[in-house]
Amino acid sequence: MPRMRRADRRCDFRIVHGELVRTVKRPGGRSYQHTCSLESFADVARFTEEHAASGVTTNMLWSELDDVPCTQATVALEFLKDRGCVEVERRRCRPASECFFEDALCEWHALAHQCEMEEP
């Protein structure tokens, strides 16, 4: 079976009960979810800002952030990519602004507010 391409899946982000939830929908209707806490998200954003010059990779986050589970680091970085907070060049993610940490948290809280407004 050929490997699934990133373009073949659809990712959605929501804040549910104070956690970032990434839902990936695969061709054929299957899906899966992973979550990220605000604390882990802030740790990823802080680390990314501290390493702005060299950029970060998912593997760096996994190895350097001992208190952040790998799946949470991945969800956080994917959300930052989705929102345009980081620029990706040759697998390295660098902050897209001078006030990256604040931008990242603003995106988190904007999504939380949007999700809150959508609840019945």
C-alpha cells in the first residue's frame, strides 16, 4: 500500500475543555485525534522563540522538552504552522514575527473563543 501523503489528509483544530485537539481525517473516512495542554503549548512556543535563529524541528522538541509528551509537541507545532506563526524552511520552523510567543498564545485564545462561541 502506498504511503499516505500529507495532502491527502485534513486537519482541524479545536479547543475542547481547555485543551487543543487536532483531528486528522484520512481518505476513506477514518480519523484520529491528539491533544495538547496549554502548558505544553506554551513550552513549545517558548522553546521555539528561544531557538529562533537556528529554528526547531519536531525531533528537537521531542528530545529537548522532557516535560512535554511527543504527541503534544507535534500538535503544538502543527497548530503553529497552520496559523502561520512559524515559517518552515527545510524542515526547520522559525518564528514568523518578533513577538512570536505572544502571537502563539493569541492564536490559542482566539481559537478557544471561537470554539466557545460555536457551542450550543
